[in-house]
Amino acid sequence: MSSLGYRSAFKQMRNVYDSLSEEVSIFGFAPDYVPFPALDTGDGNAFEYQLGIARQKLAAAAAKEELATTASRSYEADSVSFQNELARLGTTYDNQLAELCGTFDDAHGRPMPATKRYAYLNEETKLLGDPCGRTGTGAIYQAISELQSQGLELRIVLQGGYDINAEIDIELDNQKRQCAAIQSLADYQISVGGEVKDLQHDISLIREQLAQADRVAQQAVTIAQTINCTQIFGTSTGGNCLTAAFAVLAIGSAYGALDYAHAFNEQIIRGKEDEIADLQSGLTAYTTNFQCTQIVINSESTMNKLALRLHQVDLEAMKASQALERATARVRELQNQAIRLEAEQAEMEEQTINVEAARNNPNVRIYKNDAILAAERTMTAALTEAYKATKVFEYYTSQSYGMAGDLFLVRMATHGDISLESYLDGLERAFTEFQESFGRPDLRVQIVSLRDDIMAIPRLDDAGVPIDHETRVQLFRDKLRDPALLDERGYTTLPFGTWLASVSPLTRNHKLSYVEAEIIGSDVGDELGRVYLRQVGTGAINGVDNHKSYYAFPKRTAVLNPFFNGHRQFGPEVYKNERLRDRPLVNGRWELVLNQRDELVNQDVNLSSLSDVRLYLYYTDFTPF
């Protein structure tokens, strides 16, 4: 019996050690994790809903507490009563072990706790030896499944990082190849420009020769006129031919001067033409090289976006690693808890050997009867829900709750200086005061376009020329058919993020209210379709005091009924989805999923006819100015 007691104590020490080393809070949650409840229409806000759950648990704990404090201990003097109490304790332990380890059906079909104690009752569990957590049910099995899921999530995040690195390499290679092609074009144009320059020079020389021939022809005309005068002088008795002879000499001198001046001017013209040709050749090189510069600028913009995504993936990998560590610690904690309960159960059974000795033994856990055990369980559950309500309050109001430390001083539900009841009353008062200070939030909308925002189809080509709408739509359709967008289930999955820069700098506390989706295309079938929207990343809230906080939420998928081409066939409640209500609008990783593989209503939607898919994110915020 002593060894069992020591074993139980050591297991409890191991649980405490695991909780400290894995940085898990006292209630099993990480400090940045908000245990956000699932809300339906009409549930109110997240805090009011969670507070209601905490008060329900409080009522159950108060009832068990009252029963434990007033329970009779008449069994101390009555062996039969004591035996009955021990039997009830055995049932209590079996129920707790069933919750942890799961159950299996024995040969008669009765559900039994999946422990070594009962393993022999089933041929399959007999082969397992210790079937705890290995029968497909129970908290340990669920924790192991969550551990596997977190491991898969980490691999998916890491693969996303590898894919982004590959995109960066492809972008760099594309940049180099385009610039190399442009440089080759520039070299060719410069070479051709040189040849054109030589041709222009030849043309200039030919033009000069033609001009000289023209002058010779003019001189010939003048000489011809002079000869004509000489003939007249030879046959006539008078005239002005002597003067004409002197004129011939004067004309010759003038032509000589004109020839020199003309030749000088032609040299100047040829020099200017050469300069112009050089400038044109340089301009060609500058123009082509400027195209490369534009490509580099556009590529750098793409690279910056990829780098931002890479940083986000790095953050998500860290979060996934922490979640994996928490899941591992949770499995160990539950396994140790099961071992401790089995040890306590064995100790209790050993006491039944000698009832009288057990009754007189001061170390007997006589006061921890069934009522007290039940009160402890319900109180722990109520404290957990109160802690969750506190975290939701801090998230919803974007401020810390100053009295949160009192929660760890609570010992009873309704009694004592600091009871759980008084703590929840104070938390509710703080929420009322917040509403009185800041009023009701305003409703706004943010539109996220699959074509323009998520895929970022460019508006300018590599040369900086605007791309027309039809070309952009075709680029969008081509990218939408990319097999690389398919996930492991064959769904087209498109990750994206929302950022604080997209909201007004005068507003605070941006939280989702509801979401709608629209499909725009020419061949979309009937009025029914499905679009999945997942929020899987880290959320950010800019609080009313302008302090930014970051939160990790459970992954959640909203299945949206989209409307088509601006037309709504049904009532607004069909398209309005509140599954993500009160979560952060700003989130580092969303996933828009188009499922044409096994979503029947999407079979008639032709993806090749789509021009866009739009998400309408309706959110609330406060303006504290």
C-alpha cells in the first residue's frame, strides 16, 4: 500500500513538472490562447455566452459543494455503510478512468473502462495489455488524435514555407532570364543602330555629291550663257559681251566661295547627324535597360510580398510547434492522470481487505468520499469556465482584467471571502462598465477579391503598360486551374491574410460580425454553391488603448452559401454566416477553399468561366476618439 501511495505522489509531481516545462497554464491553456466558444445566431456576444456557461457550472459546483459539506459520515461506525461507500468510490474511479482511457465492450456487450484491470474481458484488449487510450474513445485517444493533427499541421506549414522559397527562386530566375533577354535585345539594337549610323553617313556623302553635281550643273548653265554671248560677239558689231566675260570670272570666284561654305556646312550637318545617331543609340540602350529596371522593381514588389508571407509562415511554424508541444504535454498529463487514478483505485481496494483496520487508519481517505470527489470535479470545471470567461473578456474588450489573480484564490463556489460567485459578479460588472464607456460598436465591411487581393493578378505588364480587363480575367482563370493550388484532399485552397493597414487608423478592436461570399462568372449553373472559409492563423487586435495583442484561436471553417453575379435568390439569412463571429478581422492566415471534388452543388460551376470570387467581411469596431 505504501508503494502505491508513493507511486501516486510521484505521478502527481510528474504532472506538475510537465505543466511547468511545457508552459501550459494551470487550466491547461497557453497564455496567448483564447478558448473561444462557438456562437449561433441569437447567442449574444462571445463574453456573454461564455459567462452563461461559467454560471451554469457554478450552479452545479454549488450544489455538489452543499452536498459534500452536509453529507453524513455515519459509515465510519458501520462496516456495511463503509463497504457501500467504497463500492461507490470504485464506481466513481471507473467512471473517471472511462472518461480518460475510453471504453470497450466485454464479451456480453457491456461497456467497460479501457484499463489493464478489465483488459481480460475482451480478446482484442487482452492482446493490447494496457488498452488505455487505444480503443478509439476517451480523452487520451482524443489528445493523441490532436497530437497527430498538430504534427500534420506543422508539416503543412513547413511545406508552405518550402513552397514560398521555391516561388522566390522562380521569381529570381524569371527576373534574370527576362533581363538577359532584354539586354540581348539592347545589344542587338545598338548594333543595328551602328549600322544605321553608317548608312546615314553614306547617305550624307551621297547627298553632298548630288549637291555638288547640282552646282556643277548651275555652273554649266552660266558658262553656256557666256558661250552664247561669245557667239553673238563674233557675228555682231557690238554688245555687252566684254562685261559678260568679266562676269564669268566673278561667277567662278563666287562659286568657289560657295563651294567652300557649302562643304563646311555639310561637315557640320554630318557631325550633327552623327551626334543624333549616337543619342538614338544611347536612348535605345537606356530604353531597353529601363525595361529591365521596371521588371526588377515589379519583381522586388513580388519578392517583398513573398518575404512577408515567409515571415508569416515562420510565425505560424512557431505557433504550430508550440501547439505540438502542448498536445504532447496534454497526452502525457492525461496518461499520468490515468495511472494516478488506477493507483488510487488499487489503494482503495486494498483497504477493503480489513474494513476495521481501514476505519481506524488515520491515513485512510475517509473524508474524500464520493460527494467530495464530485464537488472537486465540478468545482474544477467551474473554475476552468470562469478562466475561459476571463480570457474572452480580455479579448473582447482588448484590455486586461485587473482582478484575474483572484481566480487562483477561489476555494469554494459560494462561501468564503473570495468565492467563485463573487468573482463572476465582478467580471460581469467590468464588462458593463466597458459598454458604458465605449458604447456599442459600429458595423463596417471589407471586400477581399480572389483575383485582385488573394492572387494579386497584376494591373501592369513588365513594361509598365496597363493590362486590360479581359487579359487580367484570363490570367486569373489560368492561375485558378493551377494544380499546385490543390490540397491533399483535392480542394482548391488559396491562403491569404488581412492586415491592420486595411482598416481605419481611427478605429480599434476590429472583430468579425458575419461573412458573405459572391461568385462572379458567365457559367455558374443554378443558384446553389458552396465556398469554404477557414481561419487558421494568428489573430491581431489593436485595442482601445492602441496596444496590439496577438491571439491563437481554434481552427474553424465557415461553409458559405454564395450569391452569384450580385443576385440573391433567397433571403439574407441564407448568405449570412456568423460562424466566425467575434474573431479578429486581422489574421495572418485565412484559407479560401473551392471544392469541386465532392461538393455536389459545385459540380455545375465552371471555374474556367469565373472572373472573380469576392468575400465580404463584415466587422465591428470602436472609435475611442
